[in-house]
Amino acid sequence: MPTWAEWAGFAISIIGFGITIWQIIEAKQAARNAQSAAEHAQAATIRTRASILRVQALSQLERAVHLTRGLKELHRRQAWELALQSSDQASEALQAFRDASSELTEPERLGIQGSIQELATMRELIEEGAQPDLPSLLNRALDQQLDKLSVVLAQRRQREEGE
């Protein structure tokens, strides 16, 4: 027959085993909570990064619109060297916007690509030499491109405000 010391030792062993199992369950729950927190933090980081990239892309589009508007005055003054530089910068900004904007709709993408091509065509016309009506011809084409770019810009701003 077991003595009271043996019974006490047995009881202490059972209690210790129970405490050990309880601590293992607590540790496992803490690990799950930490993993969940890490996943939430990672998702927040991804959302923040995507938001920053959208804002940067939008700033490239705004820059392109600003440069394109400035081109009209350069054409009027027939400041062809500056117009070429500004046209290149506008084209680069549009390309950066297009490349950074994975969620462009097909009409937006086509509009941006059309503007890039139109700027390249204008560059060729300027390089070929001045024609008497070249400034007005270029500015009419710029007006059409600015209309397209302004629509894309307004849509992108609306989307950005909605997110």
C-alpha cells in the first residue's frame, strides 16, 4: 500500500504534467497570435507600398500633363530645343506612369501609349525643320493629347481618393 508521500508525489506529478500541457497550449496560442500579427503587418506593408507606388505613378502622370501644357507655350515661341527636351521629359514621365500602373484599363493604357507616340511624332516634325504653321499644328495635337491625359488623370485621382 502506497504511503502518503507516494500519493503526494503522484499528485504533484499529475499537477506538474497538467501545468506543462497548459503551458504548451498557451505557447502554441501565442505563436499563432504572433503569426497572425505578422501576417497582418505584412498585408499592411503591402497595401502601404502599393499606395506609395500609386501616388508616385500619379505624380508622373501629373508631371507629364504639366510638361505637355508647357510645350504649347514653347511651340508658340518656337523654342524648339526646349520643346524637344520638354517633350522627351513628358514622354519619359508617361512611360514611367504606364510602367508603374498595373491596374490601368485598356482605354487608359491606349490613351497613354497614343500620347507617347504623338510626342514622338511631334519630335520628328520639330527635327525636320520649322514650317510656318508648325506651332499651331503641334498645339492642336497637344490639345487632343491633353484632353485624353486629363481624363486619365481625373479617373486615377478618383480611384486614389476612393481607396
